[in-house]
Amino acid sequence: MKAENKSKIPVVRNKYTAQFKEQALERADKDGIPKKAKDLGLAESMLYNWRAKSRQTGQPFEDQRYSKPKWRGLNEKTPDWKRKSPF
């Protein structure tokens, strides 16, 4: 039996600009992630994730936006019957 979610409050997700992320990480390098996360009202995990992504790609956040991997489900070799399937 599933528990019903009785609250109908929509989840609001903030989108942060690439410039904001870069500046937040620069400040976090100086003062530490826990302190900067608290000052900026962010979860520490968000700053840690941004830092990991920045180090992993080696690119500024502005450039990362354009290098997202494509969805692997369909490509030019996928048969037509599979492309038209509603499932």
C-alpha cells in the first residue's frame, strides 16, 4: 500500500547562473564550503557537487551547459518500429 502525498505544495527548484556558481566556488575556496553554503543559503552538498563537476570537466560552467550528453535511447540506427512505439 502506497502512502499518499497529501500536501499539494509544488516543489520549487532554483536555477543558478553559471556566474553565480563560479563566484560561490571562488568564495568557498577562501572561506570553506560549510561557511559559504550557510552564508548563501545553499545546501553544502550543492557546492560540493558544483565543485566536483567543475573539476571533472575542467570547463567553466558557462561552457558545460552546451556539452550535455545526448539521450542514448534513440539514434540514427534505431529501427523505425522502435521509434514509433508508445512505450
